[in-house]
Amino acid sequence: MITIHDADPTPPFEQIRAQLADQIRTGLLDAGQRLPSVRQLAADLGLAAGTVARAYTALESEDLIETSRSTGTRVRAGRTVAPLARTAAREFVASVAGSGLSLDDAISAVRAEWGARSA
């Protein structure tokens, strides 16, 4: 399920893109699963079709979904995050929960450590 939060400063297309990407990477949406058409999702969310189309285009660029005229828009295979990575992420979140760290700061910390391991 996709929800748009009007109070969130993140543009609606990005909210859609991020939520679908997370659902694909966590396996909530299965490989091959058909997504609603652009028009259908736009109507469901009360948004312009162009907003949903922009999100779908971004997801296609990330190679998370594919669209064809004959089968519609579907989740690409092999896009879920490995269980080990999800377990590590869950443990990281549990260890910093309540510390006052924002999601952006937590992600920045992971990026910094990721970059440090390649140096």
C-alpha cells in the first residue's frame, strides 16, 4: 500500500518511488508482481498521472520494475535485499533507536562507513 503524506516536504512522486522501492527490496512485492497502471494508482492516490509516471520512470531507471504494453508494469526479479543485510539493518536500527538520530543521519553514518571501507 502506498500512502502520500501531505505534511511531508518530500514530493509525492518521490514518496511513491521510495515506498515502492522499499517494498520491492524487502520482498513485500514479489518478482513478477504486477503494479497498478499509472492511471489507476494516480486515481487511487488522488494525484496527477504524471506524478505516478515520474515515480515509475525513476523505478525503471533503478532497474526495479519493467513495463511492457502486453504485460503492464511488473517487479523485476532479483531485486530483494539479502536476508543478512536486512538483519544487519534491523540490528543497527535497534541499536540507535531512541538516540535522537534522524533517519538521514543514520543513513549518512552508513554511507560514511561504507566509504571508509573502500578507502
